[in-house]
Amino acid sequence: MNFFKILIKRIFQYEAQLVLKRYKPKIIAIVGSVGKTTTRDAIYLLLSKKYFVRKSEKSFTAELGVPLAIIGCEYGTGSVNQWVSNLLEGLQLLLVPRRYPEWLILEIDGDKPGDISGISSWLSPDIVVVTAIGDIPAHIESFSSKEIFIIEKRHILDALGSDGLVIYNADDTVATQLVSSVTCRKISCALGEKGDVKATTPTILYAGKQKDIPIGLTYDVTLGDNHGTLTHLNVLGIHVVYASLLAIAIGIEKNIPWQDCIGLGSTLSALPGRMKIIQGINDSVIIDDSYNASPLAMDQALDVCQHIQTTHNKILVVGDMLELGKYSADSHRHVAIRAKDIMQYVFCVGIRAQRVYEELINLGFDKERTKVFDRAELAGLAAKEVLGAGDIVLVKGSQAMRMERVVEQIMRHPEDAPKLLVRQEPEWIERD
């Protein structure tokens, strides 16, 4: 069966290569560890104002997801019928000419060695966008060292032509290191003054009688002589700021009007599970960051909670951060060190998150205000018992921890879960 799946993937890749040769679209490849999907959506929103654009729609592995996006298949290969349908879709593209996108926006995931190098052997992007990576990247467990991880990411940069363009997060040390040897043109994006595209540190917006209910963020952007203010509602976190900066860099390159670029503030929606603000029970506020977790993303989420000004409780429900290998124990202890002075309650889910619990106790955190559970649902029940009006709840953990189940238990309108939360497809709902 494994041989058959490998064969099918090879056929998809071959079809995708033929499609690219026939239609010759421009390609934007997005690599990094944090914020790729939000960046993808931001770029799509801008380019689609002028061009016929397609973006990756599903989070598949690189070897499968990229070919499916090129062919235009929304679903994967979960059944023989789906395999046949996808293969026929690719064949029709080759045999019957049709209107094809001028631009493809492709997320390139590198979960293990060979993912990006394999794609880079036949995919030649016109623009590579490098999002935040962090000192301890996601999926580092699959690589023997951070240097090998960086080498794997660099393959997609090596596939750029001499007239290619790299747009990157200049505030991220690893991303900057990754692009340092690239000889083609580069555009940097950063907070402060060091980027070509600059943003001020975002300010949290508040509502409510006491003006202590966070509802979004706002910040100023500068590119050359262009200046503007972006405001995003129902989302918090620096990831949306960087996504907008990276997209604006592409937008200006491709002659998208500045006002349309600034319009990202109102058009870029909060994605499920990515620092999305959701109403909680008892008039509490949920910051739903349940999509996934890495040390950098965890730090960024805790930064937001640290800067929220409120007299109410701040509560962390944290699940395991997976695939960190030798960095796992220290990374989870670091969460405890950060959370100790920010949170009034900390509920942990999983054997790795137990390190958070243990370190909190070692640091003198109130034993009555922290517990560890083996299932997300139990942590949700614990959070439910202490939630009061105005309390802020951050929910975050790796995908396999199913932290969206915590959010569903404590959200004011659980009937809205299918449209607000991640992993609401039947195949996820049915999993234990």
C-alpha cells in the first residue's frame, strides 16, 4: 500500500510539472514556521485585485499539497475514487486548454528532510516569501541539527532564478540567516526602522464598559513615501502584522494601489485557531490559538497576554508542543517561566506539558491554580469552573492535542464551532 501511495504522489508531481510547462504561471512560494497561512491569504487578497490567482487551500505535506494546488484539487487522496478524480483533473488540464491562474501562491511545508529539496528539484518560484522561523523551529525533531533544517529550507531559495525576488521577516534571526547568501533582490519587512517595509509595534484595541475587552489591534505601515494605518478586528498577535507587511511588499511590486494594500486591515480575516478572538461563557474572552504550537508562536501568544490591560484573570490552557526533540523539555519549562508572571491560572494537557506544570510549582505558582490533564476535554472543564466576566483565556497546543475541544467547551455559542474553530471536518471530528 505504501508503494502504491508513493507511486500516486509521483504521478501527481509529474502531472503538476506538465501543467506548469503548459500554462507557465508565476509562482510565489511561502516557507517558514509561523504565519505561512495568514501570509498566503494576505497575498491572495491583494494580488486577486488585479490578477487571476490561486492559493493552496489545504495543509498537506509538500510532496502532495503542492502538486494538488497546481492541478487545482481541493481534496487529498483519502480514497481510490478521490485519487482517480484528482488524476483525471490533471489529465483534463493537459488535454483540454482552459483559463489557468496567472499566479500560484503555494505554502511549502518542510516537516522532514527531503520535503523541500524534493519540491525544489522541479518547482522554480518567481518569488519566495520567508515568514518567521524562530530559534527552535517547528518540526525540528525530524532533523539532526538546526543547520540541516536551514539547509533544507534553503533549497527553495536556490531554485530562484537570477531575476527572482525574496521577501522576508527581517526581525527573525533564522529567516535573515536563511536569505543572507541569496544574490537576487531582497525586500525586508520588520517592526521599527530596519525593514524596507516597516510597521510600528501594534496597539491592542479595547471595548466594553471598562475598556478592558480586547477586540483587535492597530498599527502604522510605511513603505518609501507611502504611509497608512491598518486595523484588524477579532484577532490578536504579531503574525497578522508580519503577514500584512509581506503581502504589501508583493502588492507594491505588482502595482497594487497603496490604498488597496492598506485595505488589508479590513479584508484580512482572522483564521480559525490563529489568535482568533471568540466570545466565551460568563462574558469571558477566548484567544483561540489552537491550530498548532511551536516555541516562537507560544512566546508570541504569551506576549499578547502580557500586554493586555485588564483587572480580570488571565488563564492559559496549554497543550504539548510536539516534534521538538531534544529542545522539548527546556521549551516547555520556558512556557512556565513566562506564564508565571502573566497568568492567574494555568491548565496543562499532555505528558510534555506536564513540564510546564512541574516548573510552575518549582517557581512557587499557586498549586490550587494549576493542574495537568491527559485530555483537552478535561482541561476545558477545569477552565469552565473558574471563568468569570472579563477573564481572558489563551488556548494553545500542537495539532494532535486537539485544543479546539477546549475552545468548544468554553465558547458562548458552541453551535458556531463549525464555522469558527479548526479541524471541524468529519474526519477530524470522528477521531478520538
